[in-house]
Amino acid sequence: MGQRAEESGAMEAVLHARRTDPRVGDWLAAVSPSDPVAEAQVREIRRAYDRAVKVPARLAGGLQPPDRDGARGRCADRAGRTRRRTARRRAPRRMS
């Protein structure tokens, strides 16, 4: 695993710890929205908190994209197709 992946995993672990802090759950339980917009915002924040709490901390920082080489190959293939299409579009038209 490269340095960037390790740093990204460490950062995700820290963010996960902040998102799943029990104090956030306490704050969400104590809040009473005053209008429909605030109510919707609290509902969305609560939903995000509930989803984050379901992910174990040991997994939060360790999730890596599967088969990085395969993904890189697909991206390279897509870039090649794009270049070929662009070249065909830019080809000068023959005048008869």
C-alpha cells in the first residue's frame, strides 16, 4: 500500500471517530428544530450519524478500492477510446 493510501486511511479513521462520537448522538437527541427546514437538516444529520455508527472503527480507515490495477486499466482504456473518438471527429472532411 502506498503512502497516499495510508494517509487517506488514517484521515478516514479520524473522521469516522469524530462522526461517531457519542456526544453527537446526545446532541441530536437534545435538539428541537424550530422550523421545517431545520427539522429536515436534523433528520439528514441523524441519518448520516446512524449510518456511520454502524461501520466498525477498524473498517473505517482500512477500506481500500478493490483491484487498483484493474481500475487503472479501465481508466486507461477509457482515455484511449476518448482520444480515438476525438481524433475521428477532428479529421478533415474530404471535399468531392
